[in-house]
Amino acid sequence: MSLQEDLFARAKAVGAVIATAESCTGGGISAAITDVAGSSAIFDRAFITYSNAAKQEMLGVKKASLEAFGAVSEQVAQEMAEGALSRSGATIAVSVTGIAGPGGSEFKPEGRVCFGLAKAGGTTHVETVEFGALGRAEVRRATVDYALSLLIAALS
């Protein structure tokens, strides 16, 4: 069973509805979820917020958070997930913001991705994963798989 199929089964079993807020994956998580036939039963919408302006306008990410912590930060990932949850009909939302590469900076290397997971009535989980300099496609693929795994764990 693929991650997408596992997620579909678990979400359907508990009546969960998913939203995504994606930056570095550019819609890859929502594409993976909707690869499963019947996914409209468990998927509400995706917010693809590549620019800081889109993060602010579509998800309510605070300008002060972007300036203080940068777009690739747990603070912004948290606000993205909470914004996706509050601006959708979802019961759970996952967010990702990271540096897919190539390149990075001294303080934010290629492969660093911050995740947020917000559930209705719960506290928001955030974490940072260092995938390393795997190359753009592999960082994005690893990010999609990790986000699906976070959702599966939260619904288990």
C-alpha cells in the first residue's frame, strides 16, 4: 500500500478532511493525495503559497513572522498550517516551507524543510527536517513523503 493509499484509508475511517499549505513542494503533496481515486471524500483544498505575499494574503502569515524568522521557519510553518485549517473546511492541515535547492545559505542550507500540522481543536505540531543536499527533485519528493507520513501518524 502506498503512503497515499494508507492516508486515504485512515482519513476516510475517521472522517478527516485534509487541506495543504505548500511552498517548496508547489502542490506536490496535494497532487499525491489526489492521485487516489475517491480522494474528494478526504481532501478539501490546497494553498500553494510560493511567495511571501501569497503566504500573507492566502493564509494570514504575519509579516512580522516573515521578517523575524524568515519564510523557512517553524513559526511560518505553524502560521501556514493554522491558516490553511481556518480558511478551509478541513479538520487537519499540513504545511511545508523549505529550501529545495540548489544551494542554500550559511544559516539555511539546502534540504531544510519546516513542517506544520494543525488539527481542529488541537495544538499545532511543528518540526524541521534536514534532508540534506539531495538535489531539488529529491528534496521535494522526500518532503511530500514526510508530509504524508505526518498526516498518517496524526490520524492513527
